[in-house]
Amino acid sequence: MTIDDQARALLKEVMTPKRRARQRIAEPLRDAQQVEIETPHGKIAAWRHGEGPAVLLVHGWQDDNSLWSPLISALAEIGIASVVFDLPGHGFSEGDSCAPSRAAEALQRITQQLGPIDAVVTHSFGGPVTGFALLNGFTARRIALIAPPRGRNKRWFDFAEERGISPDVVHRAREIYAEEAGLHANFDLAAIASPIETLVLHSMDDDAVEWENAEAIAKQWPNSELALCDGLGHRVIAQDRGVIERIVGFVA
């Protein structure tokens, strides 16, 4: 097996999310029509809740639309619409892999068909996905980043090194990924330094994405505010009542 073969095998493994045995639907979306958005990599499941300019909600790795149940309801209470979707390879969406570039392409197609989009709220991996979209011309009035990693590559490849996979294979996998994504392998969300007004939220006890990621992003994005908390971990923060109130006030 050549080094390229080994590198591609590694890429396939780390870019393939594990699906849940049963797909979930956010409670506020049960009566909403599921729309299938065509992309070159399969159909993406999306929903619009409410009329008018909407807040686009972008979930994280191996999660789905159900993460956003409390936020969708909170936005609806003050008359703000939501657009929600499952990333490629997640939930009700088709696909086997979820490279950030593919997910960003899906995001942009969704905004074209279910917009207008006024603001964006992301969780975890949804931050880099939105960062890729910003590099490709997507924009919004405001963005809220919850527990954002600066990039996925480090976490994707750390486990390979721990399992004794050759550093040369890991390096080649990074190169192939960069070539196919059309971007540098060491993608850094902080380096995008978007001028969009941004709220960056992170819990200091997050054991999946270190809070210093959020600090670095907030330092480099010129119109950003950093909001740190503690005790909410990585996922609970996206459904915490106090955090949701902060986000609703920000996007409103």
C-alpha cells in the first residue's frame, strides 16, 4: 500500500461521521416541511421555521438539527425565523463524509433557497464550516460562535499519531485534504478575522474544544465579543437558558 493509499484511507476514516441509529428532529420542526436541497454530494435536509429574515443554525460534528430545539423556540417567541439543516453525512442528510468545504457548500445552497439569512449561530464544528463559507463569499449581519474550534485538522489527526500511524502518512493526508478542499491544510478560523459583528461563547470546562480557541478567535476578529462561562461543557452550552437569552438578544 502506497503512502497515498494510506493517507486516503486515513482521510476517509476521520471524515466519516458516525450516524445515530435513529434520526432526531427538533421539537419545533415537527410541523415544518422538510426541504431537500440538492448538492453535488447528495441531498441535504433543511427546514424553515417562521417567515422573513432568518437566523441560520449550524450544528457540530456528529450532531444534528435537534441541538437547536430551545433556540428555535426562543427565537420564535419574539418573531424571528430560523433556518436549520443537517450537515452532510448527519441526521436526515445524505452523504458519507463531511469535509468542511463540502459542508460550507451545502450551507451556501441552503441560504440561497431558504433565505434571506440575517444572522448565523454555530456550534463547535459549525464554526469552521461557516468560516469556509465566509471565505467563499457568504456573509451575514451578525454571527454567534458557540464553542468554536479554530480548525478540525488537529483533532482529526491526533488520534492517528496516537495509534502509531506514520507522521509521513499524516502529513500526506493533510496535503491531500488541502488539495481537494482548495485551501491550506492548516485552516485557522481565527485567521479569517471577519469584520462581521460576532459573539464568541465558550465554557471553560469544555473538554472537547479548549476555551483558548474562542479567545484566539475573539482577539483576531475586529468586531467580536468574548463571553466565557463555566460548568456548561461542550454541548450543554448550546441549550443553556442563559446562553440562549444572550444569543437571542444579540441576533435580535
